[in-house]
Amino acid sequence: MTINELQDEIIEEFSSLDDWMDKYALLIDLGNSLKPLDEKHKNPQNIIQGCQSRVWLNAELNDGIITYQGESDAVLVKGIVSLLIQVLSGHTPDEILNTELYFVDKIGLKEHLSPTRSNGLLAMIKQMKMYALAFKSANSK
């Protein structure tokens, strides 16, 4: 599936819920279903700066495809990490760098997060794109 198809699926899933408490519950469920991050990746280099809670993000490049893994010590944030991984993992650096993550606005996520959580969300997206950029530039040498 393309990144945009994955975003559209998420938008559809969230738009089927009327109440933001249900949407928060869905985020928490997504976070609980996230595969735990290997302890070796829970290191200072993988911590996302700018997040209110602790968020670890790891990325690996295999055969031109980036796989992200992440985790957070906060259940709601873990759900956000899960959404971002669901959308961006399994794609090439170019696909990730050339994508606008419109699902964040379409599902109303930014306006339903506290300012510090919203900043953390932007920091996570930025870090995922930085990994893609690093992999792309390493491969072009």
C-alpha cells in the first residue's frame, strides 16, 4: 500500500468514531498493539527530543526500505507512535521524504492534543524524516 492509501485508511477508521473519547481509546488500543521495542534500542540516541513523555524511535534500512520501531512510556503517545509507524514504515526514503502527512490534520489529532504533545508529534515526524534523509544521503555516496 502507498503512504497515502494508509493515511486514507486511518482517516476512514477515525471518522467512523464521533466522540473524541472513542478516538483516544482507539489510539490507546493501537499503542497497546505496538510490538515492544527491543531494550537495546531504548538508548539516549533514540530518544525523541521535544516530547513531554519518553519516546524512543529506531529505524533500519534493508533493501532500500525503512522499517521503524518505536515505543513510549505514555499510552496515548504510544498510540501516536503506532500510527506514524503504520503509515511510514515499509517505504523508501524518497517516498517518506516526499510525503505530506495529511492524516494528522484530517483526523483532528493536532487540535485534540495538548501543546506539548503536539510539539512531540511534530518532533516524531521530523525525526522519522531525518532518518529517511540520512539513509538517502548515505546511499547516494
